[in-house]
Amino acid sequence: MVTTLYLIRHGETEGSGTKCYKGSIDVPLSARGIEQITRAAGFLVKEIRHAAASKYLGYLKDIHGTDSQQPAVSDTMPADSGKALAAVYCSNLTRAVKSAEIIAAPYGLEPIVTPDLRERSFGIWEGMSFTEIKEKYPVEFEAWADNPLKYSPINGENTIEVKERVINSLKSILAGHNGENIAIVAHGGINRIILCHIMGIPLENIFRIEQSFASVNIIEFWEKYPVVKGLNLTPDYYGDKK
């Protein structure tokens, strides 16, 4: 059975006009952030409905050898099969919880708060703007930007520590939802680590993946390997999918 994960970044937060590391600081969504994630929720409803009719068609079914395992959607599946989210998981930080509540609302779900999905702690850099960090810690910041696996924010979590808690949580979530649609609402850094893990990208390259506010990533977990169907789909992308 194919499990589909909708991996979502929370909406814009208050004070996002100045680029800084919020990390584990608990900040609320801005009015614009609520609007962004509301649009993401609407997009998700349409996307899931569309995907239900085509998930088992095309070359992926042939590659993964699922012809004998999956019935034709139009033949024996219930009319609403695959058209809803089974669960919505989120970080325990307010910006993710509120975003998850909006994502979950169309399905009558309550988000499952999962602390291990919280954003990385950036140590003494938390709350500081990028400009301030560059001025006060130029060598450390450049080393971190060049190789976020080898170097860490001062007194913050290192990338391996974050990966271990996040990927263990991801595996646990997926194990409980075989063949279902689920959503995880997390943070830019957390999403990048998950995407690197799924695509086999070295963690040194996490900054090569963009994760905009309220962006949606679509990953299907097939028999042989996961397939990324959508990456950093932002509110500017959302359209009416018939």
C-alpha cells in the first residue's frame, strides 16, 4: 500500500520582517501566516482529491510491482477512499500547532502534537537577526552556513542530534499509517532534514532545499523507495485543480 505524506512548513510568524533564527522560541503566526496556511489547507483538499484518482496509475505502479496488489481506483475502492487525511502531526511550538489546526479542520481532525518535530535549538543565536550574528560571530556563522553537518550554532543542537529525533519520529508515524494520507506540519530546518533523508542527500547540503512559509511537499512511500511528487509548493503555486 502506498502511504502519502504531506510535509508542510508553518505559515509566516510575527516579526518575520527581520530574518532571524527563532528556533525553539515560541512565536505565533502573523495574520499573513494564517492566510498562507489557510490557502495551503484549501490546496491540500483539492490535491488529495485529485491524487486519489491517479495514484495507482502510470509508471510508478509498474516500477514498484504493485499491479497485483492494488485494485483499480474506479473498480473496487470506496468512493471516498484516499480522499482524506487520516492524521495530522505537528511540532509542539505554537506556530506549528496553529498551522496544523487549520490543515486538520476540513477533516474534523485534531493535530497530534509531537515534541520531537520541534525546530532545532539555535543556542545563543536564537532571536538574533542574521545581520547581528554575522557581525558578532562572523567565523562561526560562515562555518555553519558552509557545512551545517560539521558545525552547529553556538550552544545549539547539532544536525545529527536533530536528525535522530526527527527521523525516529517520522518512522514511528509512518509505521502507524500504512496506505493512508497523513500530514506533518513542522519547520524549515526539520523539513529539510526529512527531505534529505528521503532523497538520500548528504546533510551538508540541507541549505540547498528551500522551504518557504506554508509550503507543501508531497512524498509517496512505495514498496521499493519513497518518491517526492512535489517540493516546496508555495501559496503562489496553489491553483484550482479540477
